[in-house]
Amino acid sequence: MSDALRDLLDGRWATLRREAVELLAKLEPTPADLDREQYRAWVLEQLHVLAAGGHSLVAFPAEHGGRDDVGGSVVAFEVLGFGDLSLMVKAGVQWGLFGGAVQALGTRAHHDELLPAIMGLELPGCFAMTESGHGSDVQRLRTTATYDPATQEFVVHTPDRSARKDYIGNAARDGRLAVVFAQLVTGGGAHGVHALLVPIRDASGAPMPGVSIEDCGRKAGLNGVDNGRLAFDHVRVPRAALLDRYGAVSPEGVYTSPVEGDGRRFFTMLGTLVRGRISVAGGAGSATKRALTIAVRYGLARRQFTRPDSGEEVVVLDYLAHQRRLLPALATTYALHFAQEELVSALHDVADDRGQRELESRAAGLKAVATWHATATIQTCREACGGAGYLAENLLADLKADTDVFTTFEGDNTVLLQLVAKGLLTSYRDHVGDLDPWGLARFAADQFVGVVIERTAARAIVDRLVKGGSDALLDRGWQLRQFEDRERHVVEGLARRLRRATADDAFDVFNAAQDHLLHAARVHVDRVVLEAFVAAVDRCRDEATAALLGRVCDLYALSTIEADRAWFLEHGRLTPARAKAVTQAVNGLCGALRPHARRLVDAFGVPESRLTAPILG
Amino acid sequence: MSDALRDLLDGRWATLRREAVELLAKLEPTPADLDREQYRAWVLEQLHVLAAGGHSLVAFPAEHGGRDDVGGSVVAFEVLGFGDLSLMVKAGVQWGLFGGAVQALGTRAHHDELLPAIMGLELPGCFAMTESGHGSDVQRLRTTATYDPATQEFVVHTPDRSARKDYIGNAARDGRLAVVFAQLVTGGGAHGVHALLVPIRDASGAPMPGVSIEDCGRKAGLNGVDNGRLAFDHVRVPRAALLDRYGAVSPEGVYTSPVEGDGRRFFTMLGTLVRGRISVAGGAGSATKRALTIAVRYGLARRQFTRPDSGEEVVVLDYLAHQRRLLPALATTYALHFAQEELVSALHDVADDRGQRELESRAAGLKAVATWHATATIQTCREACGGAGYLAENLLADLKADTDVFTTFEGDNTVLLQLVAKGLLTSYRDHVGDLDPWGLARFAADQFVGVVIERTAARAIVDRLVKGGSDALLDRGWQLRQFEDRERHVVEGLARRLRRATADDAFDVFNAAQDHLLHAARVHVDRVVLEAFVAAVDRCRDEATAALLGRVCDLYALSTIEADRAWFLEHGRLTPARAKAVTQAVNGLCGALRPHARRLVDAFGVPESRLTAPILG
Ligand SMILES: Cc1cc2nc3c(=O)[nH]c(=O)nc-3n(C[C@H](O)[C@H](O)[C@H](O)COP(=O)(O)OP(=O)(O)OC[C@H]3O[C@@H](n4cnc5c(N)ncnc54)[C@H](O)[C@@H]3O)c2cc1C
Ligand SMILES: Cc1cc2nc3c(=O)[nH]c(=O)nc-3n(C[C@H](O)[C@H](O)[C@H](O)COP(=O)(O)OP(=O)(O)OC[C@H]3O[C@@H](n4cnc5c(N)ncnc54)[C@H](O)[C@@H]3O)c2cc1C
């Protein structure tokens, strides 16, 4: 039975996933008690093992020796999430962010020159977007790249401390070349943010002239990654350093671009980097699975307090409170897994502009929800393991510390959910990053005709379930209807509120509705996630497995409703009696799934070599 | 204005609190980048500075050179919570747990011999209760201390690995003597858990014969504390090693005790150690205050995204979402501060057995709620500071890691809340630790006549408010009635459920109601906390300050109701319209308090020397 489950979880990239697990097995587990410098050196060494093992080929074009498998590259990254997370993040910086930017924003010459060395790790590099002063609002970066036609060079410059590039992975120790995001200026004026290649260290590892590098020092976690700060003092790079797919400067200094408008162009450029966000969601999922595997297995082994009737000590996962801490989180982890796989498929297959915008919105939403789920669940797992959970040897300490920043990097979650809500309000008609509150209010007023629930996967099965069925809490159709109805109501209510805005008070009206906006995004993501889960259950050909998975799906659906049951009560969707019944049903499902807990975590396929916690015996 | 606020917060032990802050100023801030061994050495050094500065005198009896100020000792510990938390915990182990156990469980001879050296830190020691196999259920510890009348010695023995003492502070490096909890056995039989003094290291620092010591190694945080494991191989200690206040063994091996019943005796002994739990609640409060001070001040300085109407970048604390993350947490921190002060007063003044049991229950409840609040709030503060919050230099990383275990040690929170609920069901008539589910069910059936809401502080003012007033959300009487009514209803409902249990199914009935039990405990603590806040507002003589504090109290009350509004809706206490109005009122209060945010965190009095985060400029 657990094999059918495992197969289902392995999904579309099953072969690649298994290959990646084999490669992971070739890596060392993180040695204990390295100091920061040693840890960084070890991570770099392991990164070379990954490169040698072909990890970095997956994402890149076949013509440069790659495997041209975008979706697969996210899956391979996810698998790294079972192991050392500094290594995963460093791989993400090198091949996902740095290599990905060269690939997506550069053109032929850049690819030919750089991609092979990037893949092979002969050229370690950085993705230098964030500045001390601007992280979420990257459109207002203040580093400048000014074209000098006299020498046909760009002059890259950091005007002041708040314009330093900050938190940049690979910058403090290993990076040679950086993709630097800067305001592009030519004689013709300013053209918004563009990316340029700027060498930051020479072959000996010394900073290049005009480049100053600082170390961000110790962090809460991910201390195997060398994050640093970069500042540029009128650093000159050749004209060819501009990654010019979306904007080019002629030798004479004439700027041209295939995309109209600085804002739209910038968000188009950002959009091509969406894979990073999807990767973080996947990495968060893997870390969550590993934490849950530890906590559930310990919960099944640990006994505390005696049953007076039998005199036996009670297995802690037999306590309702313990089940409630771990099993709904387990169910949600399943749900997010299937949603993630669907998202990766969408990334792999995306075909048009609107699809791209929907993908970006979905990536933002899932990244936010998956990383907050990781933060909360890993915290719970630590607590569920009592004092043992606090010892580094039992792995949860590092899982917590390393993943803590996932809610922040690759887009702050609170900011991302606002993008999602804006996407809903505009039905993905344009790049929402570029819409200010007043623009959005007009959208809501003029163009928004009501929420169209756009089914994601398995449209047919969801349609059928939504239409049929009973009103029982365990009826899948009822569950789907609740999620769908909630989304429609919350988003429409939001549109109504925002429509009242005028040009003068648009910001304030939006700000007063910010909690509503965030709720709209959340309930939308919840619905998308539930549909992905429903589709997965439907795909499952093994009957017993499908039945088990159905219960897990029930637990996801009902615990999600339970958590927001105040909304359902406030809006007359649940009577008080029925709301209480939801709570009872969640308790019942916890009890029903308790005997399957081990099987359910085993199916995640976390390699035993990454489960070396002594508490697992 | 902020002085009146500061005075109110400083409270009954204001003088001592200020002294303690001065002493804290004499300590070094934690040096960056120490390795574990250096960090431990540094903490020990600072502990000597504390001892020299008189910190350790506060708690101990005047006749041994102390200041006899139990309440004050908790306040002094709280102040340490503004600084390095390894140091705070190490101080707590040495003087609170180890010294406290000698004082509370020992008799004259022990005090005369040991207390001066404990206070002066000439004798570093351990409190060795927890075993690998038993943490929450300490009544079932398996270390034995068997009396040998032939030599008039106790033989202390660890039967197997699961009976090792585990996680013991001061054990891995510095401790010389340990208070070891063990099952006491004499010729007359077994007498339950007692505490004995067992030397674990000689003057040179080498383990004593028969004692093996292991290092717990790296932990998520608190790495300046040397936690270790102790095992005893038939270690002999003299008869006088038994801390014999609650149970003594004559030279011939005859056991006597002033307390009947092994269980009751053990819980009486544990009860005398309640100060440790109260201290952790206080330490959690200080860490929370420090985190909030950082996050609020950064929130007031950080700008991100532009207001389209003015073109100015927006201060992030002007975003509703940011206010909602920080300001209700700030209000709750105020509420818990006042509840903590009341608890410390109760500890200081406790006069009788019932008072003692109520104190233990309140300590358990407040410890659980305060430490979970710390965990959640510090997490939020980290996220609210974006990428900067992840860097160690900005202090939140260590605050998070160090406090993470507060929910576990000094009693696992989930276990503690169950004690609280049991106390409510029995109206503190007996030591609940010793009551099994069936015993409790009988209590609920026979003796429980309904919840008597026992007012804590300012009985008169609360009574008056509860009786008067309107039904407006901002009416204090209405708020108090909501908390009170919820507690009564939840606890009575619980009693009704449990009453149905029979001897055969008592465990299962209890287990099925475990979520209800935990909820009962929570809502009880909420009510006690609100009353403490109300009493504090009432004490405030400065009118403007009282008005401000009143708004903070509103925010505490309404955000607490909002978080549990599903319950109020399910039980017909709030209509849907009114529940939505609660949410709007919380938003409104956030906006109203936003201009006072700086003043409110400043009043916490975290010394500037402990706010060296570069993001604070
Ligand atoms: C370990 C680490 C590695 C990193 N690696 C890289 C890298 O390799 N390359 C790179 O370019 N960057 C990197 N970053 C930077 C990262 O992407 C940014 O930290 C992130 O984008 C957030 O930006 P910020 O820190 O400036 O936070 P801010 O944008 O200043 O946000 C601060 C707080 O304000 C809130 N806030 C902001 N705007 C709003 C709003 N409109 N409404 C409500 N709330 C709001 C946010 O929720 C957040 O809590 C890294 C960061 C870290 C910590
Ligand atoms: C850093 C650190 C320092 C420490 N210092 C000391 C010290 O100096 N001296 C000392 O004696 N001890 C010390 N301890 C031990 C600490 O007090 C214990 O870890 C704590 O009491 C919890 O016990 P446990 O770890 O055995 O968890 P367990 O009791 O095994 O609990 C494990 C999990 O099961 C759950 N659980 C248990 N029972 C129930 C139930 N009935 N219902 C529902 N859920 C349940 C708990 O909530 C928890 O999540 C320290 C621990 C740490 C981590």
C-alpha cells in the first residue's frame, strides 16, 4: 500500500526524483560542530559533488549540455531539501538565481560564454538584487548603471549605504561574477531596473577594484551560505555586460526594448525568475516532510504517563492533543505536495502571457502558504519532541533555523499574498506589480464582473464533485463548495470595498482593507490546494490507497474549514451546531488516521540517511 | 507620560528592578562569534560578576547572608531576560533550581553547609530531575537511591540508559554537586521520588567515581549553558545527603515523613519549586519585550513602497497588516506583564495550602501562555524585520533560538495546561498531579458544583465593572463578562462531559476531551490575565496614561475575543454582525495605538545597551 502512495507522491518526475535521491545519498550528512568558515568550505565542496553528479544540468538548455527540464530542476532542488539546507540554498543561488538570471535575461552570447562554466561551478556567482534599503520594493532599487558611449561601458555605482546590495548569497566568500540589478541610465534617460554582469572577485579571490565586499556574518541559520554586501564605486563593465533580452543599449547609447514601459518591462523580467519562488516552496515542503517524519516517528515511540486501567505507559501520539498537533499538519503537507507538483507542471508547460501571469500569481501564493506552513509545522514538531527536539543531534533545531527565512526571501510572504489578491481582482489581465491602489480600484470598479473560479487540475472531476453529492461534512463536493463559495464571497466583498476608492483616498482605502486582501489571497490558495489534492486522489488507481488518501484529504479540508470557521459562521455558511460538528469530525479523522501515521510519513520518501536523529533509535 | 507608564510597569519591586538593571549594565553584551566552549566559559565568568554584584542574595534567607526576598528574586531574574539568555538560564539553574531545591527540600544542616557557597558560586551545581525516559511524568523516574543501613549510605543507581539524567544544566562542564531525584528505597520498601545531594565532580573537575557525564552537545539555542547527561553506577552518598524536609531516613533505615502518601508528598515537594516556573514566565516576558522593542522601532523607521498620492515611501508600521502583526502582540505583552507581577506577589505572599495550590495552578497556566506568546511573538518580530531580522547582529535570531525551549522546560506547556484544567475541576481541593482521570471524573461528578469565578486582584473594581456598564465592545464590563462567561461555560461543559466517565473508560473519555480540557485552561488564564490588566489600569494615577493603557487593554481584550470568536459565535455569545464589529474594532485600536507605539515599547525599559541591533541605527 505505501508503495502506491509513494508512486503517487513521486508523480510526473518520478524517475528524476529517484535519481536525485540517489545523488543525495552520495553527499555527506552535515558534519557536526563545524565553525562558520569550515561549514562554508564544506558546502562548497558538496556543491562540486552535486555539479559532478549532474544536478546542475537539469535546468539548462540542451545546446549547452543541459537537460532542458525546467520542471525537473525544481524537483531536483526539492530533493536537496531532504538534506543540508545551506547546500540546497547555495545550489539555488548558483544555478537557480545566478544561472537562471543569465539564462532568462541574457542572450546568446551570454549563454555561450557563461552557462557551461556556471553549470560546472567553475564560475560561482551571485544574484544581486536586494539592497539594504529596498527588498520587497525592488522596482525602486538605487544602484545605477550609467552608459558611457565614449568607452562603450556601463558605470555601475552605489550612491550610498542604503543602496548597497545586501544579503547576497555567494557574495561573502565564493562568488566571482554577479548579476547586478541597477537603474539603467543612458543619454536618453532612465529606463528602469536592468541586470548587468559585474565581476566582483579576481581569479585569486580578491575583490575587484571598486568593489567592496562585506560579510553579513552569522545568521539564524543557513550558515553554510556566505551572504554578503556589495558596493560599487564607479565600476566599469563593457557594454556586453548588460543582460539584454528585455532591453539593449547600442554602442552609441540608444536604448531599445521589446517591452513597452519601464514598470511592465521590469515585472516581465521578474516573471522569468519565477522558478526561484517555486523552488523555495518545494524546499519548504521537503523540510516540513523531514520534520514531520521525525516528530511522527518519535510520537509513535515515545511514551509518557500511565494509563490507569492497563498500567501501561501511553504512546504520546495516542493523545488527542498530540494527534491534533501533528496530523492536520501532515494532511496539509500532503495537500501542498500535490499543489506544488501541479505548479511545477504549470511552470514546465506554460505557453502564453496570461498563463505566465497566472503562474506567477500561483507561485506567489503557494510560496507564501507553503513557507508559513513550514515555519509553523517545524516549530510544532520541535515542541512535540519535548526536550529532545531542542538538541541539534535530533535535527529539528537546524530545520527550524534554516527554514525560518523562507517566509522572507524570494519575496516576503505578506507582500506576495497581496500580489495574489491583486491578481484575483484583475483576473490576471495585466502585471499587477505595476498597478497602484488607484489603478486597482478602477479595475475593481470597471472591469471586475465577479469571481470566476478557474479550476486548476482535473477540472472535470472537480466540476462533477461540486455539482453532486450531499451536505455531509465528509462529502467531497460539500467541501469543495465551501472553499469555492468562500473564495467567491471574500473576493467579491473585497472588490466592492475597493471600488469605493477615489484617486485621493485609494491608498487609505486599500490599507484599511489590507487584512481583507490577505484573507482573499489565503482562501484562494486554499481552494487551489484542495483541488490539487482532489485531483491526486482521483489519479490514484489503487483503491485502498485512494481510500486512505481520501481521509487525509478530508482532514485537510475540514481542518482548514475549522481554522477559519469563524468566517463560515459569520457569513451564515455554518450553523453553530455544524461548526461544532466540524471540530468533532477533525478529532474523529485524527483518530482514524493515527494507525496510518507511520505509513503516511514513510511515503514522503525522506532517505533514512537523513533521519539520523538518535531519538529515532 | 511614559514615566508614569514605566513606573506602573516597574510595580511593587521597582527599586529592586532598577538595581537589577544597573547590575545588568555591568555585564558585557554577548561577544560575537564565540565557539561553544568559549561561550560557556564566558557565561560562567559573567555568572561570577552576577554573584559578586549580589544577584544571588535576593532569594536566600537573611540568616545565610541573603535578602529573603522571594518575589524580588523572580524580578531580578526577569531583568536578566533583557540580556544574554544563556546567562539567565545558567543563573536560574544555579540559584533557582539547584540552590532553590537545597533550600526548599533540605533542612538546617544542608542550608548551613551549602547555601553560602551556592550563593557565592564557589559550589556550582545541578538540578537533576529529568531522565531520558521521563520528562513530563517525573513521578515515574527510575533512578534509585537505596538505603544501606550497614554503612548508613544511600546507593544511587541508574538502572539503564533511559534512566540517565538528561538535559541537565551545569552538568556538562561546571557542576560539582547535583540534587538528584530518585526513587527512595529502604528496607521498609519504596517511598517515591526524593532528592539527594550527589557530588559529580571533584575539585579538579574530574567526574567522581561511578559518575559518568556526557555532553548534550549543540542545541538550538542557549549554547552558553552546559547541558549534560548523568549516570550513576552504584554511587554511595552519606545518609545526610538526603534532602529530608519531606522525608527522612533514620540511621537504622526507618523512613518517616510529615506528608502522607508517596504521590501527595512528591507533588508537595514539586510545589515548593514553583518559583522556577514563574521565573521562566518572567524571562519569556522580558525576551518578548526586547523583541517587540526591536521590531516596533524598526517598523517605525523602515519604509517600503511608495504612496502614490504623496510619492513618499510608507513607514511599514503604517500598514494595517504590520500593525496587526505587532500591536495585538504588544498589548498581550502588557497584559502578561501585569499578570506576571500579580503572580510574583502571590508567590511572595502565599500563606496557606489552598493558596499554594492555586499559586501552582496559576504558575502553570501563566508559564504556558507566556512562553507560547514569546515563541509566537518573537517569530513574528523576526518576520516583521524582513531579511535584516535573520542576521544575528540584529538580535532576533538568538532571541528566537534561545527562548524556543521555554515552552518545554520547567514543564511542557501542553502538560501544564492540563494541570490547570484539573485544578479548575477540583477547585484546588487537592494536588491534581496525583489524581488519575477516574479520580477526576469522580470529582467532576460528586463535588463539582459549577465554576466559581474567583477574582484575583482588585476584586472590587472588577466586580463593579462586571456589574455595570453597557454592551459596547469597548465597555470594560462587557469585555470582562465575556471572558468570565466563556470560562464558566467551557469549564462546566467539560465537567459535564467528564462526569459520564466510568472506571473502565475514564482514560478514553478524558482523552477524547483533551482539546476541550486545553481550551478550558486557556480561557481561564485569559480571564485571570485580563483581570490583572484591569487592576493595573485602575492603579494608574496619571489620567492620560490610564487612558492610553485603557486602549491597550481594549486591544488585548478584543484581539483575544477575536482569536476565539468562533467559540463566541458557536455559543450564541456574539452575533455574526457583532463578531465582524470586533474585527473592525481591533483594526481601529491598532490605528489608534500606532502613534503611541514607540512610547509603549520604551516603557518596557529594555536598556539601550541591549538594543545594539544595527537596524535600530
Ligand atoms: C539569508 C538571506 C539570503 C538572501 N539571498 C538573497 C540573494 O541571494 N539575492 C538577493 O537579491 N536578495 C537576497 N535576500 C534578500 C531577500 O530577498 C529580502 O530580504 C526580501 O526580499 C525582503 O526584503 P527586505 O528584507 O528588505 O524586507 P522589507 O521589504 O523591508 O520588509 C520588511 C517588513 O515589512 C513588511 N512590509 C513591506 N511592505 C509591506 C506592505 N506593502 N504591506 C505590509 N507589510 C509590508 C514585510 O512583510 C516585512 O515584514 C536574502 C535574504 C536573506 C535573509
Ligand atoms: C535546554 C534544556 C534544559 C533543561 N534543563 C533541565 C535541568 O536543568 N534539570 C532537569 O531536571 N531537566 C531539565 N530539562 C528537561 C525538561 O524539563 C524536559 O525536557 C521537559 O520536562 C519535557 O520532558 P520531555 O523532554 O521528556 O518531554 P515528554 O514529556 O516526553 O513530552 C514529549 C511530547 O509529548 C507531549 N505529551 C506528553 N504527555 C502528554 C499528555 N499527557 N498529553 C498530551 N501530550 C503529551 C508533550 O506535549 C511533548 O510535546 C531541560 C531540557 C532542555 C531542553
